Amino acid sequence: MTAGSTDDRPLRIALLSYKGNPFCGGQGVYVRHLSRELARLGHQVDVLGGQPYPVLDRVDGPGSLILTELASLDLYREPDPFRTPALREFRGPVDVLEVATMKTGGFPEPLTFSLRARQFLARRKGRYDVVHDNQTLGYGLLGLDRIGFPLVTTIHHPITVDRELELAAAGTRLRRLSLRRWYAFTRMQARVARQLDSIVTVSESSAREIVEHLDVRPDRIAVVPIGADVELWSPDPAVAEVPGRIVTTASANVPLKGLVFLVEALAKLRTEQPEAHLVVVGRRPEDGPVAEAIAGFGLQSCVEFRGGIDDAAFVDLVRSAQVACVPSLYEGFSLPAAEAMATGTPLVATTGGAIPEVSGRDNETCLAVPPGDAGALAQALGRLLADPELRARLGAAGRARVLERFTWKRAAELTADRYRAAIATGAGQHARAGAGWRYV
């Protein structure tokens, strides 16, 4: 196969993820499942990851899947976040930049990971046919074609959306100043995004946001929906349903996730349905609006947090619920919605961002409510808890929708098409030829 060819031979893929642990949010879930399905299709996938490192699945089949660790100084690790590294830990200028940015209130990881990734790739010309960046969008990724690598970049949604929502919720001027400094990396991401030729995103809503917030040309964006692992996330009648149980996922204690509105909704709901209770998959916040709402409404005994559970326990928890809920103010896709629907658990979801593209129409595959409306959430949750027939109908329709539209196998196939399109442009061809680029 020659450079620029678009036949269907297996590809050698470098998949980059500056923060890849699936327990840290959607980006880690994306890397884990997409890499597995690409390997199952026969491709050779090398995941280049920073801390917390990606968790990858074992693959039996024609392809291969390995993890290459691109270590940072891991400045945000538990139990000592924002730590000061010892002098012996410093390996070069990128490490100095990482600490200096952190010490001045910024978030260095997208930039410093991109610089480490570029150094790694520059020493390995000819090893990969395409590089796939998972929303790093750091300066180090610009000009990869000049060292022989076509680049495809996934933008789940612009982080500027998170920035605006957190600034709107900030209570003090000092907090707003701190947030602006922390999110300074988004200016870099916008500059980088505008220079990219091949961007993949997960929903039509995210595509519109990328055009609006990052000023990217629409013709450079392709929508490739992601989905659920439908073998894992599936119904199981052997798992007993717990009366009144509502389950939600909150991987981060930020306003974007809308958890405070769900807590308020639970308080309203329990005045009529006292058995209603909430299980949150995530860590209990020690302070902030959610902790204050739980204490203020006296809900300590009926809001439970479960963090760090394994996949099997997570799935069984969702299966045991009478209702799953996605209360987010905005989502670029919403994996929690797709996964809950795949188990056949009926869903209450807001209409924030791309959530309706996943959850479907109100009263057909879910109950849909406006974002930030605790009263509407309480009404929809109460309606489902009180109506077994409605729960059964929406649960079955939700799973059928996921099986038809949102599977990781389909996402991998469509993503591989984007790789071949990027290779076919000839980007990096001259550098690859100089390095003796070939398929082996």
C-alpha cells in the first residue's frame, strides 16, 4: 500500500489522551472503548497516555492494542494534589513549564502533554499511519504533517462551554479571577482547533458549538456518534429492582452536571413519595453547592455516593434503579444516558446540549425536561416511579434506540473512515517517504 491510498488494509494508529482514566470522565471512557473496537477491526493501536493512565481492555483478534505511558509530573494526583516535585524529578524544560504553569494558577496538562507527544512522535517517523488526538489541542500537535503524521482530532465539546457555566456560577470576584486563569488553556485550544483540517465530534450540537466557540470552518468537522458497550450495558432480570431508587452519574463536582438541581428535585419528590432516594456514582463533595443542598434539605440519609466501583458493580447499580437521571445543564454527547438506556432502565434527562440527540423524544424513549428546572425534574421522576407500565415502555424503547444508533463498533468503523480520509489528503506524505514509510 502506498502513501495516500484509501484501501481497507489495517492502520497503525497513535491515539493520544492527556488524561485517560475512565473513572475521571468521558474522555477516558472514549479512549478505552474506541481503542478496543479499533483493534477488534484489525488495526494496530498504540495509546499514548498521561496520568491518570488509560485503562485498556484485552483484545483477542487480528489487531493489537498497547499502552505507551508519556509520564508527566502528575501534579494533581491524590493524595497530594498541587504538589511541589523534588528536583530529582525534573527531566527537562517541559517539566519546568508544567510546574510554573501550575504554580501560577493555570492548568498545564494539555500543553505539556502535546509537547511530550510531539517529542515522542518525532523520534518515531514511519511508525504510525495516522495520529488521533483526543481533545488535547496543544501547540505541540501543530505541524505533525511536517514530520510525517496525518492528524485527526476529536473535540467532544469546546471546554469554553464549561468555562462560561462555571464563571456564571462563581460567587466572588476572586473565584472568577481564579477560574479565568485556570481556563487560560482554552485560548490555546481555540487557536489550535482553527488550524486543524480534520476534526471529529460526537454530536450535531457539539459541531455547532465548535463552529461558534472556536471559529472552526464547518466543512472541517465530521460527526461520529459514540455509544455504549452494549454487551456490558444490557438488561438482566436477575438484578432486583429497588423501589424508589434513582441513579445518576457525576464524575465531577461542577455546575455543568446539574446535580444540585437533582438534589432539590429529590427534596420536592420525597414530600409525596418518601421512599424515593438517590445513588450518585461519583465521590461525595465535601463542600460546595451540592453538599450545601444535601445538608440544607436534610437529605443525608437518602443521597448515597459510590465512587471507584468497578464496571460490573456500576452496571448492576443502574439495573437496580427504577429510574436513571441525567440532570446536566449541558453535554457534548452524554454517555451516561446511552449506557442507562442500554440496560433498559427508563431515563429522565434534560434537553441540555446534545442530550436529546442521544435520549430521543419526550415520552417515546425518555422523559425530557428543561435544564436547571428542579420542579420539572421532580415531576418527571415522580411520574416514572409511580407508573410501572411507563417505565417498561420507555426502558425497552431506550435500549432499542441505543442498539440502532449508538454502539462502539459503529463509532470505530466511522472513525477509521476519517483516518483514511486524512491519509488520502497526502498530509505528511513527503516526510513519510523520507523516513521510508510503508505498511508492514
